[in-house]
Amino acid sequence: MQRYLYVTDPAGTEIPGGRQSADQCETAEQVDALREWLRAIIGEGCSIENNVPDWLKFFADRQSRG
């Protein structure tokens, strides 16, 4: 399953084109950089959400791949 960060409008609806994959991220710092990049371009009242239910497992899976 693809993991990603996405932008929602003030009503909580996902904004088309506001989805960015987190699958290429190997560290929390890379996810934070992606989040900050999105934060710099979103409109007022918008939020950044994600579909990652467990960040610890997300990163553990990446470490086990290496």
C-alpha cells in the first residue's frame, strides 16, 4: 500500500493534486522535510494529513529492507 501525505481544505476535503508519496522517505527527517515543503505551499486554513497508521512500523520496515 502506498503511503503519502496529503493536503486538505478547511472543510477537511482532500485537495486534488495535493498528495505526495512518503514511500521514498527513509527517515523521519525526510518526512519532516516533505511536510515542511507542503506547508510552504498550502493555502490558509488548509492542513497536511497522512495515511500512515503507524510511523514506527513505517520506519522499521524501511530499516529491514536495507
